[in-house]
Amino acid sequence: MENRRSRVALDLSGIATYAQVGAAFSNAMLRTAPLTLPMMMAVQEICDRTALATGDILGRLARRKVLSWAERGNERKDHSEHERLVPARIQT
């Protein structure tokens, strides 16, 4: 029961987005559904499997990967160029 509530709470932003798109485009976007639905399902499946395998959410995994790339780049380049290319690290 607890998992269902969290999924419903997270989908509220999706409902607002879909309502805005529906109001703007009416049925014109409906013909894209056969193409986009399988792609959306595949992306969701990849995200779910990644989260299950690692035990961490996709956003945190992406942040960790980007920060590791930025830190490796810092070792190879001089500091002034690195500051220009990579934003400051956010403390979490």
C-alpha cells in the first residue's frame, strides 16, 4: 500500500503536464502514441532495472557519474579551464 501512494504522489506533475499538452494540441498528438509509447516503456524499464540492480535512484547515479568525470577532468587540465567548463560542485 505504501508503494502505491508514493507512485501516485510522484505522478501529479505528469498529470499537470499531460493536461497542458492536451489543452494545447487536442488530438493532434495522438498519432505519435504508437511510436512514442514503446520508447517510453523501454526507458522506464531501463531506469527501473538500473535502480533495482544498484539500489540507488537514477538521478543520484547520474550525478555521481558526472561528478567523477568532472573530477577526472580536473586532474588532466589546468584549474582555470576546468572552472570555465564545469560548474561548481553542489554539496548534498
